[in-house]
Amino acid sequence: MCLINVHAPTEEKDDSEKDEFYEQLERVYNQCPSHDIKILLGDFNAQVGKEDVFKPTIGQHSLHDISNDNGERMINFAASKSMVVVSTVFPHKDIHKQTWRSPDQRIANQIDHFLITSRHRSSVQDVRSYRGPDIDSDHFLVVMKLRQRLQRRIQITYNRIAPRWNIEKLKTNSVKEEFQQKIDDNLRSRDRETERRNGIEERWSDIKEAVIQVAEEVIGRQGQRNRNSWFDVECEIAIGERNEKRKRCLQRCTRQNLLEFREARKKAKTVMRQKKRAALQKEIEEIQNARARNDSRKFYKKIGEIKKGYHNGNSWVRDEENKLVLSKEGVAERWKRHFSQLLNQQQPVLDQQEVLNSADALGPEDVRELEESIPPEVEDIAEVISRIKKNKSPGLDGIPAEFFMAGGECLIEELHNLISQIWQEEVMPKDWTEGAIVPIFKKGDPTLCENYRAPIPAVD
């Protein structure tokens, strides 16, 4: 199913601007897969009449009797694509056909429409507007009821990204000590309650389960970030009063009711504007405090949140033929082909004589040193862990580097035993051999895979 949301130029705009709009709409429409259900919806700024010459593209239950210029353009586009203006098909009261009302509440029009391909016309059960929902707009909510029998598809389970750990808690000494103590107790209890498992996979599984279990108990995960943290009870009360005045104005639009509604709407806007400014001022103070503490990471993070704002993630891409790929399976396959071609470049062929010369350059002492190499000591493991960079994304196991830094001596000893066994058997756990590629958008069209940066895969 393809949903195309539109906002057409108003009736007073030039013909050139209207022609450009429908040319762009046709380009977008032609990019949709031919087998999909195509639905156009939105503000067409088009009044559709009841002329017989336009049937069966339109119905006989429109709010207007004569189509305006925008209405004729929309009807011509629908006819050229074998579509039906289903918002004019179903009989309703006039108040349930109106989709827009002027600010003075005197003029009401039907300018928001639904268009659907004619072969799926029978799937539409009803289209009407609802005046109750309030979004502080001069448009009403228009709802289309659609019943379509879809082919059953195999359900594919995708791994969801778990929320981030609340690593900031580890900066507190008491929390860090509790984290170390519980990891020690957890690892020792596994040795006492179960027989010692000597396999590499089993050793790593014990370490991973112990670290994750203790982290869930001690530090937990970050809660979902509230985009509108400034919205509080006072805003809710102001919005409720505005909605109540609006309903009263819709039921009986007198001068007094209209005046009360406008005052309530003005009050609600004032309250929310003040809350937004107070929230912004609080964020600015946090940025200043982070700068004063030389906390550059938090400083630039806060600036980025204010500067960039909210960006909706792109969930579809274009294939090699510049066609949109909408399904999750198709998008995953497209990314697989893209990175397979990008990362699996042909390596230069080394000269055989150069390889032989480099091998002959190794003396007997070098060969003996390679054969008699010993695994690293516990102190070497502790030193490497202490030098790991912080604030980096974890691998597929979800364990960040800060957990190993704060794990204590018992965790380091377990890691040393595991690495020593890996050193001898020359086999690594499965988690250590897999990585995740996260495309990072650069600039340009977000549906093109070429406009994404391919970072080094995140491995454990």
C-alpha cells in the first residue's frame, strides 16, 4: 500500500504553480510499485461538484454543486490514473462533509479528499469528517475506513535495539563498588552452583550473562527521552479549556461563544510559549554548566540536540534502478547488496617473489619467538582494558567498555582465563566474530544508499 500525502496550491495561485505541483505528483505516483494499493490524501484545495460529465470519477454526494479550477485539475488527474474521489461517494450530513472552516466560522468547504485506484474502490467502506478532535487547525479530521484482504506473509523477527545503559551512574563511587561486588558474587556463585564449563563459548556466555544481569540490577537503562518535557499539568489544563470552548462554538456558533474560544486559544498559546521558553532557558543553563566543568561531550551533545532538532528516520531506500523499496525485507536486502559491493573490493595481488623474500627475511630467532609466544598476563589484560576509549557503541552483545573498566579484579581474571584459552585453541567466541554496520547519513537524498557513510563494523 502506498500513501501519498499532498498539499496543493490554493485557488488563487498561478496556473504555472499548479501545473508544477501536478507534474511533481505524477512523478511520485509513477515511482510507486504497480501492484500496490495507491491512495492520495490531503489538502487538495479543490471543491468538487456534482457534474455528470465527471462521473464515475466522482460521486454524487459532494458538498458543492460546481467544481472550481483546482477541483477540475484533481478530477482530471484522477481520471488519467484510473482513480476515484471516494470522499464524494458516501451520503452524509453536510457537517460531516465539511473539511475546512474559515476563521470567522461563516464559510465551510470540502477541500480535503481521498483518492484511491478504481480497482480497490469496493474496499472503501466510508469517508467522513469528524469535528470533535482538536489540533488547533481550521481543518477537520477526515477518516477513511478501508477493508482489504491482504495476502498472509511469513512473519520475520527483527532484533530490536535495547535502550542505552545509564552509564553515568558508574561515576558514583558507591554505585561502582556495588557493581564490582555483585559481579564478583555472581561469577563465584556460577562456579559453586554449576560444574566448571571449559568451552570457550560457555566461558564467554557465563561472563556476558553475569555482567548484563548485574548491570540491569545496579545501573539499569535510560528511559525514553521525552521530546516535549515542557508540557506539564498547566499546559494540559489550558488545552482542555480551549477544547471545551471549541466544542461549544461548534454546537452553537454565537458571537459570545466564538469570542470565548478565541480567548481560550490565545491563553493556551501563551502558556505553551512560556513553557517552551523556560525549557530552552534551562537547557542553555545546562550547556553553560557543562562548559564550566569542561564536560565537552555533554556540551556538544546538548548543542547538537538544540541545533538539529528532531529528525524522523528514513525506513525505505532506492534500488539500483532508482525505484523505491518499501518492505523491510527488500530494504535489508538492498543494504546487503550495497555494503557487499562497497566493502568487498578486489584486493591487489601480491607478487609471489616478494612473499618468498619476506619469509626468507625471518631469522631463526624470529621463528622461535613466534613458536614460543606465551599468552598475555593478567596485568596485560588490565592495562589494555584501562586504555579502552569510553562512550563508544557496544557490539552485538550490548556490553559497553565501561562495564569491563568498572568490573573489578574478578572479572579481569575471568577474561584472562578466557583469552588464554583462546590463545591456545585459536578459536574465538561467535559474538567476537560478528559485527553490526550502522549507516550514517551524510547529505543529499536520504533514500540513496550512496549518501551514507560506511563506518567500521561495531564488534565486541
